[in-house]
Amino acid sequence: MGSVYLKASLALVDPTKGEVFHPIVYAFAREVAAGPLLYICAYATTKVAAPARQDLGRVAVLGACMFFSQLFYITGIELSGVVVATCIQPTIPVFTVLLGVLLQMESANPQKLAGIALAAVGAMSMVR
């Protein structure tokens, strides 16, 4: 869905008129558009779409985190280049599991550690 939205957004930009595609505006608009779509999907599947009142703050914080994640990623690509982003992107699941193990939210069994090592080697070999 994101690629369809991106393609439609790029079609609206006319570089011959001096128009520039701003990825940060795209990321913000994508997050704003995702809210109503997720609301509709939640209601269609569960008949309950609104989060519980005590969860509203958490939902807002998670939405902001998602936006800032994309914002910082796009800004990082602009500052460092696509090669660095290509190197970092496949390591995100590895760091996520490692963080879970360090916070004791995940168990550190030999299979999981071997999987982390294999994923790290795979990520390194993809960018060589």
C-alpha cells in the first residue's frame, strides 16, 4: 500500500514547474492517512475501532514514534547516503532481538543466538 501511495504522490510532482518532492511531508501524510484506514479495518473486523480510553495516550505516542522513525530514517539517508541505509536496514531485526535479550524480554537460547549470528552475517554479505 505504501508503494502505491508513493507512486501516486510522485505523479503529482511536476519538476518542470520547480516542484520538489519532500520525503518528510510524504512520511507525515502517509501516517495521517494510515489512521483512518486502520480505524476502518479495525471496525470492519472487530466492530470495535476506538482504543480504550486508558490506551489513547499510548496509541498517540506509538503513532508519533512511527512518524519520527520514518523522519529520522529519511533524514539519515539524505545525510549519509543510500549505501549506509542499505547496510543498516537488514540489521534492524537483529538489533531488536538483541535488545529483547538484553532487557530479558526474550530468552537467549543457543538457536536464537545462532539465528542472530546468521542474520548478522547475511546482512553483512548483502552489502559487500
